[in-house]
Amino acid sequence: MALASDAASEAVFEHDVVRNLICRQARYPDIATPQDWYMALAYTVRDRMLARWAESVKNYALHHVKVACYLSAEFLIGPQLGCNLLNLGLEEEAREAMDSLGQDLDALLAIEEEPGLGNGGLGRLAACYLDSLASLEIPAIGYGIRYEFGIFDQDIVDGWQVERTDKWLKMGTPWEIIRPDIHYYVSFGGYTRMWNDEQGRLRVEWVPGRQVKGVAYDVPVQGYRVNTCNVLRLWKSEAVESFDFDDFNAGDYYEAVEEKVVSETLSKVLYPNDEPESGKRLRLAQQYFFVSCALQDMLRLMEVSHTPVERFADRFAAQLNDTHPSIAVAELMRLLIDERLLSWEDAWSITQRTFAYTNHTLLPEALETWSLPLMQSMLPRLVEIIFEINQRFLDEVRRAQPGDEGSVARMSLIDEQGDKKVRMAHLATVGSHKVNGVAALHSDLLKQTILRDFAAMFPSRFLNVTNGVTPRRFIMQSNPGLARLLDDTLGEKWRTDLTRLDALADHADDATLQKAWRAVRRENKAKLAARIGNITGIAVPPEMMFDIQVKRIHEYKRQHLNALHIISLYQRLRRDPTLDVAPRCFIFGGKAAPGYDMAKLMIRLISGIAEVVNQDPATRDRLKVVFYPDFNVKNGHIIYPAADLSEQISTAGKEASGTGNMKFMMNGALTIGTLDGANVEIREQAGADNFFLFGMTAQQVAALQQSGYRPGHYLEANEALREALDEIAQGRFSRGDKTMFRPLLDNLLNADPFLVLADFADYAACQQRVSEVWRDEKRWARMSIINTARSGAFSSDRAIKEYCENIWQTRAVKIDLAAP
Ligand code: GL2
């Protein structure tokens, strides 16, 4: 049976930890550091995953099953030890074993460095999907990049964000298995030439300027209480030869070393998003590098299992996670035509049947295009193929809409206006059989806006798959108190089928459940309060309402709307100290892209407000403001379960989905939000009575912007807003400096591209309703319980089932473990 072979006694576990401590860390217990113990424990857990991994791989190869390949430039997998223990069902055993070795499991979990191989939502989504794929026993491989430096670490110094490089590998990582034997060569630069082979076929050869070697680093992905263990295969770039011996012998030692250094920079660092793409040559090189390695790897797997290349699309479904891997469309064509000698038509049919594309944003500045000359110099053969795809595609457009050259120009893969660019979203759309958005509203807008012409021409290609998040990490692992309460109330079936939480709604008014519910929440809040005290020195009473906004800092996410409301509340309290407002702690967290000045200024503003408000004796007991530094997956574990109110206040139409909103909801937070992204579906599930709605709809936003938005109009109509902005201008939150926030104020007063001023009044009124409901303890508890109860739809298991059925056509494969 499934886990019987691992029913190793605690004594065996303990013995294995000590053996790993000695044999892998070369330390004996008396002198071992916590890091040594962590490594020994992690290896002990990993050892228990390896048999499952080998068995899973063997099964997939033997039975020629279809494998879902998730191609993503980012996988924000978070700390691994806790989730692997949970998924293997080894938590208690490990805790007791470590206990008898004199080690505290929680302390060891806390020292794990998380691999920050992603920016935020998009990368974390990829990690949730890998977890669900393995838990649902779907054969899958994640393909990405092993960045040496992940997303930067954030310090807050004098209220400002300061970036530190993320040295996640400095102590080594126990979770990767290096596969020097699995490596591929990736070409860059040079030129192409045509020639005729012996059969008289016209062939194209790419003579590269240089090559880089990609080496596989595998991270096992264990499913929850099943034997399936899939793999996340990350590519590290290396020089083809450590030294170019010709140069070396010719005496140019430095040139030889330089080649090595340049090749190894390819997988050096993750690019922060929210910055202009221009000039990021290295980023395009990274994208092509990992995609080429992935596709070569898939072709090798075909060979290993003796499957003819013509059956590629029957064996693999490849999902393009945004446009970052979209060059894969042209690369697969190259590999099939130039190297496997397939006809264009056959290769194109395979390519289209293999790929599907997920769009994650409508923001124009985030839509990837690459300068054509840059691409031509870096990937000359790929550009030839893109041209050919484009020509054939535009012929099709012309046949469908004769004489409509406007459509042709709009749909072309090449943007011909100004400096020519390759439109990566068009390449991905044309090269895929399915294209999806990530929430119902976003998928609709996608079809109405940036991909309108494509949706009109290929209506059946478009669909929606609303995002989801893994309940393993975001309930079971980070909120064990809630998980136990759910077990006690509902039994354990919710753990593998989150829709079972629905039954909780029947008990929403049950006084005993409400009491236990509050106790769990109270404990989570006390934990976060203690952490905040340690990190920032700010004392926050857990009785306060915890009102939390954690996510990347961005104007469209409108942290400044939240900040303006806090200032206005603070002003009202100062004016009338007897005012009856619910005591609240406003908690913010999130990173700003290093080159995004406005976002950095928003962090400074929040810090400035915290500095003033937290000191003021007039409001100290009723208002607290915290900026929690370095928000990442690990900090999320303690933050989400402690939230009473979840802030999802983006300008409608701008947030494609959001996934933090789902994590908060599962953990029983109520949402204050706009009708944006997945908020719409969250509100549908929770019921309008259990959601605090405010703000303009996406349609109203578009209409207002079209008719000429005047922020001044809203300012004139709202005194509270004027006062709040005025106090910022007076230097109140910048230690008297009246210039510091000028760029932010000017932007709001003159342009306000995200309609902060237009939504302010309704937001403030909605916050007032929140305060009133908070006063009614029972009502709040009921609403909180209902939110958790209705969160089943936002499990990534549901999302992955939809991908499998509607896009990939992949099926579960049960892995039985042979006796050891
Ligand atoms: C994002 C969206 O902004 C976000 O709303 C969505 O939840 C995630 C995952 O689909 O994708 N798009 C994007 O480019 N990033 C996101 O987080 N970085």
C-alpha cells in the first residue's frame, strides 16, 4: 500500500538523521550547528522522496503516458522542508525524532532559506500548480531557470526600500539533484546558410557565434499523501568548455576565462518585473536558453522511450506561462525542421497541438515585445522561422478578411510602427491551440481588448481557467490550528477535496464553532503580533482588527489609496478623540521593483505614516500602521492566517486575477475589494453579504478614462481627501520635508492613471461599514466562517483539473511503490 514502506519507526527516522549528519555534513551531534541539523533532516526527508520519484519516472516512460510540461521563467516554490514533511505525512515522526535529538523542528524549519525564483503571483502560481499536479497524480515536469540570485531581499532603512542580493545558495540547498549527464547546447548569434543535402533537400544550417551549455538541476515535487513525485527541472548555464584551449595555448588566458564568465551569467539573476523591458538583452537570452533546453530534453525523452517524433504532441502538452517562454513556438519548429527534418506542415501541426498559452496581464507596459534587430543578432535562425510563421498566418488572415489590411497590421507578429518589434503574445497565440486568461473577467477582457482580432478569428481557441492556490501550503502547513478545527468539524475529506469545506457554512452560526474559530484566529494574530514586535519594534495588540495588504507594490494595486484612507481616519480621530472607530492595525508588505521610483515612494509614504501614527498618544491605542519588510512566501505563512480584512483594491480591469485574495479567503479573512480579477468570483462564492464591495467597475473605469478623467473634480468634491493630500504636502509624513512626496502628489493631482481619487469616497464609506460590522463579533465570525467554507473553488486542484480536461488531455497515473 501507498505509504506502508515508509512507516518507518521514529527510531529509524532518528537514526537516519544522525547518519546524514555524519555522512553528508561530516559533523557529529555534539558540535552540529542548527544548519547542520536542518541539512541532515532535509536529506532524511529527501531520501524518502527519491524512491517515489524513480518509480514515477519509470511508470511514465514505461506506459508512454502524456506528460504536462509547465514552461515558466519563474517558480516561486517557497521553503521545501515543511511542505515535503506534510505531503509525506511525516510531520509528527520528524518532530518527535528531532525532539529526542534535542532539536526543535520549528526552529529548524525557520532557518530554511527560500528559493526566491520568482517575482510574485505568476511564479507562485506555477509552484502551486506543480503541487497540485503531483497531488492529483498527473505526470508533469516543470521547466525553468536555476537563478543563482533570486528576487532581491528587502530591507527598510529610514522608511526607504533597500535591496540586498538574495544569496539563497550560500549554505547549499539539499533539495536539488544535479544531473551533469543531462545537458544541452544552446546557440546564440552567428548567421545561417542554406545548402542541399545528399537527397537534394534544401537545408538550413545555423552557424552560431557561441554556444552555452545548460545543465539540469532537479527539484523533486512530492504529491500530498500519494506516491507521485514529479520533477521541477531547472537549467543552469555553463561554459561549453571551462577554458577555450585554443585561446589558452595562444596565450590569451583572460579571453578564455571571460568566455566562461559570460556563459555563466545567463542563469545568474532573476529580473524583477514592473520595469521597462528595453535593452534587457540578457533576459531574452535567458528565455531562449531555458526553453531550448526544455524542448531538447522533451525530444530526448521521446527517444529514450522509442517514440517517433511525429507523436510529440501525444506525449507532451506544453503550457507557456505568459509570453516569457513563447520563443518555444519558433524553437520547436527549428528543432523539428532543421534537426529532425520534418516538413513545415507536419512540424506546425505538432507545434500547435503541443502548446497552449496563458496570458497573465493586460497592462500594456507588461506585454512583451523584443526589438527585431536585437533578436536577429542573437537568434538569427529563430527570426527566419518567425517570419515564415507570420507570412503563412497573415495569408490566412487575408483569406478570411480580404482587403482588410488594418487587421493584418494589427495581428502581425511584427509591430512595424517605429522600431520594428516582435510581439510575443501574438507568437504565443498563433502557435497554440488554446489561449486562456486567469479569471473570468480577465479572460473576457482579453478577448475584448489585446487579443480581440484573434478571438474573432479563432473563437474556440479561447477559454478561461481561474487561478487557484494550494491548500496544502496555505491552510494545512501555515494554519495548523484551522486545519485541526476543520478536521474536528468536518472530518478529513476536505484535505483532498477542498469543495467539502462548503459544509462548514451550515455551522456558521454555531456558537461553539464560532468560539473555537475565534480562538484559532486569535492565536494566529498573537503569533504575527509577536513577529512584528521582534522585527519592527511596533507593539500591536492582537485584539485590533488586522487589516492587511501584502503584494507587490504597484500603482495599479493602489497601496496609496489605502494610505490615504489611513491618513483621513487619523485626522478624524485627532479632531474628535471620542470618535467611535474600531481599533485597527494596518499591515502592509511587498517589494517594489528596484527601478520603479513611484512604488518606492509609496513604501516611504507608508513608513512615514507609521512613524507618525504609532507615536501619537491621541491615536496610539486605536490605530497602528506597520510595513512588514521582505514579504515572501515564508512570511506569507504567518501573515495570511492572521488577517481579519484582506485588501484587494486594484483599479477594476487591471489585476488579472490575484491569488493573495484566495489565500486570505481560505484562512477566513473578509475581503474589501473592487470588482477586479478573481475578486468577482470570490464575491460570487462568498455571497454579496459576505464581501465588502466598493469602487468603479471595469466598464466604468474605461468609460471615465475615455471621456477625459479629471482628478481635480473629485478633489473639489471631497474635503477629507483634500486634507489628507494636504497633510502629505505639508511634510507631515516626511519629517518636515515638503518635496519628498511631490512626484506622488503631482501624479495623483494631474493624471491619476489608476483613479485613486475617483474611488476614494466609496472606499472610505466601505471602510466605515467594515468598522461597523467588526463591532458585531458574531456577525464577523459568521462571515469569516462562510468565506472559508466557500473557498473550495479556489484550490489549485480545481484549476489543474480544468487544465487537464480542457487543454492538456492528460490523465492521472497511479504510482504503486514496490516493496523496498
Ligand atoms: C500576474 C497578475 O498580475 C496577477 O493578477 C495574477 O494573479 C498572476 C497569476 O496569474 O499573474 N501577471 C503578472 O505578470 N504577474 C502576476 O502576478 N507578475
